[in-house]
Amino acid sequence: MTRHLQKWHGAGNDFLVDVIDHGSALWWTPERARAVCDRRTGVGADGLLLADVAGPVTMTLFNADGSLAEMSGNGIRCLAAGVRRATAARWDEIEITSAAGIRTVSLVMAGNAGRGSVAMGRISALGPIPGALQVVSVGNPHVVVLDNPDWDDANRERLATEWSNAVGGANVEFIRPEGPNRLVLRVIERGVGWTLACGTGSCASAFAARSAGLVGDDVTVENPGGTLTVRLSGDEATLEGPVQFVADVEWAGE
């Protein structure tokens, strides 16, 4: 079956988007998702997003390894933009139902590029674990760690595996505060590995850093692939960042 996909990225966090009719999502399996996301033998992406538009829009997210994820802050912006483009819609705001709940996405597009904001919902602290700043849920789990400049990436990867396993699987964010409103972040995503940006991770990191008194409510988060903005209001977060169309793709999956 040939699937007509769109490729988008948000601050370098890249996704394949399949805008589908009700029922055709069942064609996708973890194995097929892993195959299309493979960067050598497939199209290549951090994840595959399925947007079912037969009724209220729903989002299903496969990580690059074929596992399912609850939420992606960059991915849900890409999915909204993909739906808008595929349906030739002109709306600026849409509600999307995900495994983490309903999220409202606002978009300002100029052709195939723009910016979007997402009401990410409630963030909750799940408690500290040894060596980490905090374990946080943004609908999906995160371990936030103050980075150590003496660590090399092999050491970070080893530690990330230990911390992730300690909480049953999680994204691991290595953060460096640079002033009261700025964080520098690198992330190893569950089911993906190192990525150029993580939206939920940026929210988790801002929340954990604010809880530790390192930043305030409005935080610029410098991801390797670009800048994301997190606005905290109590335990609620809004995420803002770029969205960019890359290509239309025909995938002749087996």
C-alpha cells in the first residue's frame, strides 16, 4: 500500500505525518513505523504521526523505534500543520485528542512555515531520583538532570539509560541554566535517542528548573535545533515554537 505522507519539523525535531480516514490507521504497525522512520533504509524521522480526521482530529504517535508515545509538543504542532495543509483549511486553532488528553494548538502560517503554540496542560512532579533534578510528567515521563560539563556523550547515554530504566522508561533532559529566563537543553528521547529538540522536554525542564528556583515563569529553551518558549502558569504550561514543511513523500510500504 502506498501512503502519502508529509514531512515536517519543529526546531529540527522531525516527523512524518499521515492524514488518514477513519480505519486506515490500522494499516500502520510498529514494524512499518520503524521502517519508514529509519534514516538509512526508510524516509527518516524522529517519529510517525497519524492524524485521523474522520471526526474530531486524533493523534497517534509512533517513536522511531516503533513504540507508541503519549505526547510530543513539537509533533502535535507538526500534525496540526499537516492537517491544515492536507485539508486546505484556514482555521488558526484546532483541538487534537491524544493519548495524553485533548490539546489546543494555535498556528500562524505563512505558506509552508510558521509558528505554533500548544496548551500543554498540567505538569506534575513525580519526585526526585538519585542524581536527577526531578522526574516530571507532561503527559509523558521525563527525567530532568543538571548537566555536568565533565561528562562526555557516552557517559550521558549510559546515565540516561539508568535513569530512564529507574522510572520505567522516560525522556532524559540534560539542562544548563543561563540566567533567570534561559535554559540550554540536550535530550535523549525514549524510543528515539538524541534529538535536535523536544517540546515536552522543554516544558518539563522549565518546570523542574523553576521548582528549583533556577528560572521564572517565562523560559526560553535553547534546543540544539532551535529555540522553544515555555510559559508556566502554576502547574500549566504553554509551548511555542516553529513549524516547517519539508517534503511530500510517497511511501510504498509492505
